[in-house]
Amino acid sequence: MPRPPEGERTRLASAQDLQVHFPRRSGPPLRAVDGVSFDVVAGETFGIIGESGSGKSTLARALVCLQPITGGALTLSGRSPASLSAASLRLLRRDFQIIFQDPRAALNPRMTVRALVAEPLEIQSIGTRDGRRAAVLDLLDRVGLGPEFADRYPHQLSGGQRQRVNIARALAVRPKLLVCDEVVAALDVSIQADMLNLFKDLQDELGLTYVFITHDLAVVAHVSDRIAVMYLGVFMELGSKAQITERPLHPYTRALLDAAPQAVPSYRRVHREPLQGEIPSPLAPPSGCRFRTRCPLAVEVCAASVPAWREVQPGHFVACHRAGEAMVSTDGTDLRSQGVRSAAR
Ligand SMILES: Nc1ncnc2c1ncn2[C@@H]1O[C@H](COP(=O)(O)OP(=O)(O)OP(=O)(O)O)[C@@H](O)[C@H]1O
Ligand SMILES: [Mg+2]
């Protein structure tokens, strides 16, 4: 499906300072997602990368209304889910589906593939009984499973085949946006590429939009049009794939790229110290910049104040006090000569 020019594309999902805090019996809440802002436009693949515990899955669940937000705003297809009646919300939620990491956990072991793929259609009362039977075979075909799979049970399938059944279930209600949360992480490396190709083919055939979440830099760089880099509940950097993988500005983004030399072969790395230590607890995130406790460039200001989220080039956002100084590209080019504005205060 040809993609319309950027300016005319529909904003499918929009988050403004979105927060998800989990209350605790005592003490401050756990700030799993602590204020992120971004739009997802129709037809794109919006990648989110971040270490374990950075809040990716919580954000993913919020995007499909499985997790209530506790602050900021979420708009889906131009509407605020919180303002909708139960019936309208149910209709809206059809358009925003999610697939999770573990393809086995999501499937009832006592149901056949046919029943599993028909289930979302039944729940949403879509089509007649005969219509649903035909739809199931069509969906299985789309995800590369022949009709012989219809009568099998999940335990008779490989991990990749189970994930294909999950994709078929998600596609049954003809969503506009599919959130894919670590969908290839549990699969054998040898079949990950097949699965990523399937997602690409489905996007072309059905005009789907993806939010693709992973801790695997190679995967996110392969599939994404734009990439957000998440750390401890907030975005550190956001930009086009080229901006993030070729001209990264945030020390955290650079550390991720440095740590995975095979993931983005075109990224010209300079030798740096590998990322030290563990991600701090979201119960007590560091003051100022959350990355400062592990950042090789951290100075006093980084502890004293939260760096602003600034657009330093069209579409390229970064939150770093020192991004202005770190603007010499890893191949030695001074990015300021290419129009990148300093983000330093
Ligand atoms: N329902 C919940 N109640 C309380 N805390 C939660 C809940 N869900 C997630 N958390 C916490 O929120 C933080 C972010 O978790 P989340 O699962 O969103 O991270 P993630 O980036 O998806 O990590 P991973 O890469 O391991 O999947 C973690 O500290 C986690 O323990
Ligand atoms: Mg997760």
C-alpha cells in the first residue's frame, strides 16, 4: 500500500506527558511510565527500545487501554478513551490490538487453533457462523499457516507457529494499530527473521501501523521507521531510524549502540567504556537526569535539574544537558555544521 506524504498521515495514537504510576501500600508510587510524549502516525512502525524495567510493557498496555493511565493524556483515533461510554470504548479498542512475548501463555491449551482464531470474532459478534469459519482460514493463510493447522492444539505447534496464531487472533478484528511487545524475543534466532518478514508483509498488505517494542537493538533497527529510546519510565531520545542509529545524540543511545556492534553495522563507533551497573529502581529514580548515575558525561547540572525534552532537528528529540557538547558524530563530523542545534542550556 503506497504511503501518503507525512503531512497528510493520520495520527492514530498520541501521548502527552503520559504517566502510569502504580500505588503501593506504603511509600511513594512506582513510576513505571513517568511522562512520555509522542505520536504514532498511520502506516509507520514506531519502535521503542529500552532495558528491562524501563516501562516498555506498561506503556504498551496503556496504549491499548489495558492499563489505566494515571497522568497526562492519551488520544486514540482522535478520541480520549477515558471520555467514552463502555460501548464506544469497546469499538475503539478493536482498532488497537497487542501481541505479547510469550506465545504459549496467551493461548488456551484446550482450544483448537480454529476456535482460538474465531474467539475474537465471536466476542465482538463479527460475521455469521459460516462467515467466521471462512475468516479463520483466511486469517491462518495470511499468517502463513495452512488449513491443516485449524484442528491442532497449541502444544502441537512450534513457538513460531504459536506466535502466528496470536497474530491471526489480533488481526481477526481488523485493527489499525498493532502493539508488538517483544514478539520475537522468545523465538529461536533462526526464525526471528521469518517472523519479522511476516510483520512487514502484513503491514504492506493490510496497511497496518505498528508500535514495535523490544530490548533488541538489531530488531528495532531492522523494523522501525522511527525509534524512541526509553530509560526508567521516560524517553531519552526520539527520532527517525537514521537519526537514532547514525547520528545519536544521547549518551544512553550511544551506549546501546556501542554495546551491540552487530546490530547496526553502519554505526561508526568510537571506543567507549561499556555501560556500568544496573538500571536504578523506578521507586527511587535519580534526581535530575535519570541516566546520570551511569552516564560517562554526567556533571553537576545533571543531578540538579531534569533535562528538557527538546527538538534539536526536525523530528529529532533528546533530553540531555550535554547533548550540545556531545554533538560531534562518531565519525568525527561536527553535527552542528549540519544544522543540529545545541541542546545545552
Ligand atoms: N502491575 C504492576 N504493579 C506494580 N508494578 C509494576 C506492574 N507492572 C510493572 N510494574 C513495574 O513497573 C516497572 C516497569 O515494568 P515493565 O514491565 O513495564 O518494564 P519493561 O520495560 O517491559 O521490562 P522488560 O524488558 O523486562 O519486559 C518495573 O519496575 C515493574 O516491576
Ligand atoms: Mg516488557
